[in-house]
Amino acid sequence: MQQEDQRRAQQQQQAADQLFYAKQNELEQRAIELQRAEEQCRRDINKSVRNYNDALVSQTNLRTKFFFHSQNVRHRSFIINLSH
């Protein structure tokens, strides 16, 4: 009877160990997946920030060009009006 109890206890311990290691493995895999997702998210955020900054630079350049073009047109109009 005592040997049977020991054998049963040993089997239960082995089953519990298997469950523990399976759960530990599952959690490790989930941690790896989360880390990969976080890294991808960081890459995507960085790309979006770069795109946004590029758009701001482009917009600023266009505004500057428009400003100088309109100034140039005004000056030409002023000169033309002076000559008449």
C-alpha cells in the first residue's frame, strides 16, 4: 500500500511537472511573440514619424517657395506700375 501511494504520488508529481513545463514554455513563447510585436510597433512608429517629418519639411519648402514667388510677382507688378 505504501509503495502504491509512493508510485501514485510520483506519477502525480510527473504530471504536475509536465504541466508546469508546458505552461512555462507557452509563457516563454508568448513573451517572444510580444517582444517581436513591440519591436515591429517601434519600427512602424519610427517610420510614421519620419514620414510626418518629411511631409512637414516638404510643406515648409513649398510655403517658402510660394512666399518668395509671390514676393517676386509683387515686386515685378510694382516695377511695372512705376514705369507707367
